[in-house]
Amino acid sequence: MVLELHEKLEKLRKERNAVILVHNYCPGEVQDVADYLGDSLGLSRIAAETEADVIVFCGVHFMAEIASILSPGKTVLMPDINAGCPMANMVTPRQLAEFKKLHPGAAVVTYVNSSAVIKALSDICCTSANAVEVVKTIPEEREIIFVPDRNLGSYAAKITGREMILWNGFCPTHERVLPEHVRQIRTVHPDAPFFAHPECRPEVVAMADKVGSTTGIINFCRESLAKEIIVGTEIGLLHRLHKENPGKEFFPASPILDCPNMKLSSLEKLVWCLEDLAPVVRVEPELAALAREPIKKMLEVAGG
Ligand code: 13P
Ligand code: SF4
């Protein structure tokens, strides 16, 4: 059955001239067939540059939207259209438009974990890999509204020393990690370094030896001499970490660090979507033109 699925996938990948982009949190069986496996920033760059006719985005909806915005001529597919990001729904265009009126002149820095309509209302986007660099591009005298992740915003504010107005959004998955979880796992693995994603609560981020995007964490783990490492991000990353680092052991900072949306892709759904060329994610041209500007500005910023 699995062999049959792999054969079908390879045939369809060629026939459709498709590129399969997979986020680091997806199920192992999907990670293993990726053309590119990476973080939000890396995958956005690939989506902007690919020559494939079809982009299959295994991840969540805002990522496929970015691919459609950056590559409007391509067919963008998702294996499961229901894979959303709850954080992206924590800010509505009406709320943001009203908030901007209260802070005229403020720059809106928007985490890519947001809808296209929110991006269209923003000055510049960022990912967890480049939030610090992006914030540094805003002139000192300009007020900053950071949307929607209060935790990433608070991390970027701390590193840059900039005061920012933080939207009250968060990732329900990373929010579950508590300082007591980290203390508990450290008692079992006292020599293990702790590498955390900046979507974690500030009090958890403060306990980390290093903080980075999923690709950042992969690099820290590769470079570390430690044999045991505590990982403060979604547990899907552990598949790749174990595969790329034989001889090292990885432990999630909390056993409940899973994102149900990232688990909606599967090998079977991937084959079906290439067979049917559906479901398609397409951002309307007018909206795409507005949302493209802040994303492009971000891609011009070094970092990540
Ligand atoms: P990164 O891979 O960009 O760090 O993304 C984290 C995330 O939560 C994506 O939804
Ligand atoms: Fe959204 Fe969090 Fe899931 Fe990432 S891990 S897709 S931020 S809910």
C-alpha cells in the first residue's frame, strides 16, 4: 500500500511538474518525500523562485497563501485545505484597521502566520527566523505594532531593545509549554541544552540556551556536541532531528507540544491532491498585489 502510494507520487510529481514543499512540523511520511523541507522563511523563498508548474504546500493555509501570492501563475495545492493556523485567526482586518487609526504613523510588522488580508494592511512581514532583523529596519523614531504573536513580538523587542505594541495573539501549541515542564525535563536530563522556538512564552524563552526558528533549532542541534537535547517546539521537528543526528537523543520540552493542523497532511492526501489538482489555494490578484509588498520587503532583509 505504502509502496504503491510512493510509486503513484513519483509518477504524478513528474507528470504535473510539481514541487513538494513541506514544513518541518509535518508528519514524518510527508517530510520524507519533500523536494524541500524547511521553515516558513526558507519555503517562502523556494515558492518565489521555483520553476515548477504546481506547488504542493504541506503545512498550513497561510503558507500556501504566501506561495500563491509570490507565484501567482502557478497552481498551489494543499493536501488538506482544513489545515489552518489558529494564531492567524486571532486578528481580523477590521480590528487591525481600527487599531492602526489609534496609532497613526506606526509601522505594522506582521508575522507571516497571518492571513493575506492582514498582510495587505502591513508595512513589512517577518518570520521567526528574521523578526529581529526586520524590526531593526524600522526607524528608531517610528512606533511599531507587532501582529499577531505577542511571544515572538516580545522576543524581538527584548533582543532589539525596541518598545513595541504587541497584538495579543499566540500559538496555542507553543503556549502549552510551561516553565515547570522545562524544569521537570531538566531534572531527568541535567546536561541537555534547551533550544526553544520564540513562539514559546517569554518565561520559557528566558530559560533557553538558544532561541531560533525551526531551521535555527535544527542548526543548533547539528552543531551541538551534546548527546541529549531538549527541544522547545512542535514535536514534528523530532522526526528530522533524529534522522539527521544519529547518536543524539532529542526530548520534547513538553509531551503535549503538538499542532493538530500540521498533522493533517498525509502521504495519501498528497497523492490525491496531485491526482485531482485540488484543493487549490488562490489569493485574488488585487489582494495578492497588496499582500506581496510586505512579504517582498521581508525577503529583501537579510537574516534567517
Ligand atoms: P518556522 O518554521 O518558521 O519557525 O515556523 C513555526 C511555525 O509555527 C509555523 O507555523
Ligand atoms: Fe500555527 Fe502554532 Fe500550528 Fe505553527 S504550530 S501552525 S503557529 S498553531
